[in-house]
Amino acid sequence: MIFNFRIVSDEVDNFKREIKVDATATFLDFKNAICESVGYDKNQMSSFFLCDRNWEKEKEITFEDMGSDADQDVWLMDESVLGDFIDDEGQKLLYVFDYMTDRAFFIEMTEMITGKTLKDPLCTLSLGQAPSETVDLDEFDAKIDSKAAAAANVGIDDLDEDFYGSDTYNPDEFDTESFDEMTFDDKF
């Protein structure tokens, strides 16, 4: 069986890769195919995360065991076969390629091709330039600082307690009769 994966980035709008890989291949084989398709170093620390429908991380399959707790399951890429973890079209994964800034590719298994096999992974679609593999930490901090400054310019810091009213809540101050007479459009 062959899996077809679509890979996108939240950093670059026009970036997309599609990779076909045999279900018997390991996550390391898949990682190497991704790295080749985007020009990344295959030896950098990285992890795949199996995700739920909302992209919430569930299981981690990592490049190297970094000494996790003995009571935690550890799945290594070179020992973990894709078909043992992926069984549905639509399965979502994150491929975290930059641990320092938690940057990742969003991956979805879009098609299962039964009755066929593939010796080596194959990149079948390559659109756009991949984001840089690493970011300069000073540049990253500057982006965070500029976002914080933009939020401050909204005026949130300029609001004082008079803006919000008193510190105590009095239910008698809430005029429910006027609220009930309002139309839906007036309320919202």
C-alpha cells in the first residue's frame, strides 16, 4: 500500500509538497524524503506528531530518544513503520523541524493506494520555496517584540479601571427588561 501525503507550511502561503511513500517505510524514510524535497539537513533533531482533527498533538515519533521518563512510551523514527501508526485517509501529522522555535510542517495523508508498493519515497509535487530551516533567534525575538508592540498600540495598556467599571458586580444594575425588548440584531 502507498500513502500520499500533502505537506504545507503556515509560514509560506504558496508552499506545498506531496510525497508518496510505501506503508512499510519508516518515519525516518519519510523524514528523509521531506528533507530532500525542501533541502533541509537530514541529521537535525526533529519529530513527527500524530494529531487529532484539530491539530492537537497526540503521539510523538522522534528522531532520537532524548532521555524521556521511563514510564513514557518512546517511538523512534528508524523503528516506527508508517502503516503501524497511520490507517485513515485524513490522518493529520505535524513534522517539527525546528525545536528552538517550534516550527513545523502540517501534513495530511490524503490517499491510500492499495495493491501497489513503492521502493523509495517519491516527491510528486513541489510548489513554492520552503521556509528556512532555522531562524536567527535575534530576528525571531524581534518579530515577537513587534507583535507585542502592535498589541500595546491597541491601547489595552492605556485602559484604567474606570473603563471597566467598579470592581464589584451588582445584579440589580443589569437591566434585563431592556435587554429582552431588544431584537437579535441589536444584541449582537
